[in-house]
Amino acid sequence: MEPTRPSPASTPRATPGGPTRPDRRRFLELAGGALGLSTVASCGPGSAVAPAPGPQSATGRRRAYSDESFDPWIEIVASAFHHNVREAARLAGGRPILAVVKNNAYGLGDRVVGPLLAGMPEVGGIACVRVEEAAVLREAGVRKPIMIMAEGSEAEMEELARMDVSPSVWLDDAPRRAERVAARLGRPLPLQMFLDTGMGREGMPWHRAWGWMEELCRSDAVVVRGTYTMFAHDLEFDREQQARFEELLARGRALPLGTIHAAPTFELFHLPAAHYDMVRPGNALFGNYPSGEGVREQAELKPVFRLRARVVRVERLEAGETAGFYRTYAPDRPRWIALLPVGRTDGYPSSANGTCEVLIGGRLYPVVGGVNSAHAIIDVGEDRRVAVGDVATLIGPDHPAIEPHTVAERTGVGFLRIIQGMNPRLPRLLV
């Protein structure tokens, strides 16, 4: 059956006074209908995903994880993701979440994070930006709806449709291209209409979108699964964008526009009136707050990963001796130093030297001898308190000094550069 946009009477609309919470039946209709499914029959891990067992790198190559391995690794904290998803759903008034798992799950690995999020009942679907990401998510066992927030070639649109993934369209010739793809498929092409309401980056420009929308919605070659826009994260201008979006939605009230969505993390927090049928956060799910006052009072977001490595060398450094390239560390009294086999190619910034600490056995130790491509040196004190094989946490939720936002602030590289810089070859361990 061709999906249709819910009627105005049944569609919950957010108001400035607060969002309306859909009942469970309506929630399931929205979650399943978000990208063209009639219902989500079951939201448990067994139905939403069929993840491959065992640790994986973000490149997909499986390797045996061992408590004795000296290679660094990344831990994905499932409970933190669950918590952040629940917080996002609460802010959305119970609307389903279209979880953004773009850019290799913000660097954490879509093969692990995608199935984890898809298994949560609050999540109605997954959004990404690359054809390869969608293919990886399907290979990883994600069976909930997936959409691509990008235009693609006709060959890519056909490939996506055969994976039951909805491409986005915004080019003027989208109706003609959709007809040709549908002819090759032998069935209508499901898609999402992306409207540019002022962001000036992606989407069909709003001022000439109406005839294009009408042609797509009335085409026998197309099934419109959703209509959406992207905000500029400037609240005053966001409201102007929303007015443009609302004008098009009102004009197309009789058209099958599919599920309406517009709110990423910033607008999830700051613009409840734009929550529509479902919300589309990414950053919040990964523990990153939007800018603006009062956001930490609205929700508690938790760090979702750890960067860890084992100590591989412990040696005493006498006064006058040095450690590191260019003799970086030169203590004026005897110290014990430890080597960690992790560096900037693994996602730990060079600027952590002299600014950050690592956690070993419940104690913090400063990074002192430089952070190189694959090594970091730490000062463990006048007494030998650590041993080869001890686990060090460089970034994680276990102490405020090593939380991602703290490391980002101390190193001056920003949260997204920290998380997106994680080496895709490091094993990901779901904990």
C-alpha cells in the first residue's frame, strides 16, 4: 500500500507551549511509516537487528579481542546510548527518533553503533549520508527503515531501492530520474523530498519547490516516504525557515508527503514546534550538547565511548635524562614513565601532551613526553605505581578529567574532531 501523510487531525504537532505526546499506536504508525513501513512489528534486538557477534573494527574486519592484546581499542558503552536515546525521546514528547548514524557513526563505527541504536524501541529508523553507510548497516543486520540524506546518481538510487533504503532528492530533474529508476526496478521508487528553506547547502530551494513537490507526489513512479528540511542552528532564522517549511506543508496538505521531520539536535532542544512527526538527532545520541543556554538543564547526556590501551613499557627516568622526540620531557628529579601504544593516528590529539591525563587503576597520570603517531608517554610518579599490561583510559566516562568534552576543551580540537578522529581500524568492543 502506498504510504500517505497522516491527516492533520491525527498528526501530533508541537506547539510553543510544549509537544504533544503520541499514544503507543500512533508512535508505532509513525516509527514504521517513517520510511515506508506500515508498522514496526517488534522493536527488540531480535527483530530490528541481527548483529554479527564479536568485536569488530569500523572497517568491518573482525579480529579476536584478547585481554592480553597490546593494541589499543574503543569501547562502545551501550547503557550510555540507551540513556541518551531515552533523553532525546523525552525531549521529543515521545515521538519516534530518526537516529543519525552518519560519517561512520560519528567515527565510532556504524557496524556496531547502527545495530545498537536500531534495537532500541524509541528509534524508528536510521539516517546516514553515504550509499556505502547504508549498505554496511544492512549487512550489519539493521532491518529498520534507513534513509540517505543525500542526492545520488540513478545507479545509486536503484542500488538503494534494492536494499529498501530511501534516497533523498532535491535536483530539478528528480521526477525524470525517478521515472527511469522506477522503470528499471519495475516498481515505484521510494524517496524522501529534501527542501532547502534557507540553509543554502542541500535541498530543493523552497521558493521554487511547490511544482516540483506536486509532480513527485502525483507521479506513479514515486512513493514519497518523507518530506524534510535542515535548519541553520540560528534560532531566529530557524523560525523563518520553519515558516517557509510550514507554508509548503500547508499547500501540500492534500498530497502524500509522507513523514514530516526537521529537528536535529539543536532544534530538538531549542525549537519544540519543529518536532513534527519524528525528530532527527545525531549529536545528542552520541553525548554532544548543542550550543545555547540551559541545554544541560534540559537533558543529561552521557559519554558513549572509551579509548583504551595497555601499558607496554615502564622505566625509571633519572634526573637529567629525557624522554620523547626533541627531548620533550626533562624532569628535574627521578620519575617513572610509562608508554602507551596509542597516538594521534588513533584519534588522541598531539596537543594532549602537557594538557591531558589518563586514568590507570583509578589514578590520573599526566601526558608528558609527547603524543606521536602511535605512542604516548605518561608520568606515573616517583614510585612505580603501574605495570606492563595495566589498562589506561585516555578518553571515557570514568572521570571528569578524561570525558570527551574535557579532552576536547583541553586540547582545543573540539568534541566532533575528537570523536570523528577515532581510528577506524581499532577494534570496537560493545560493553
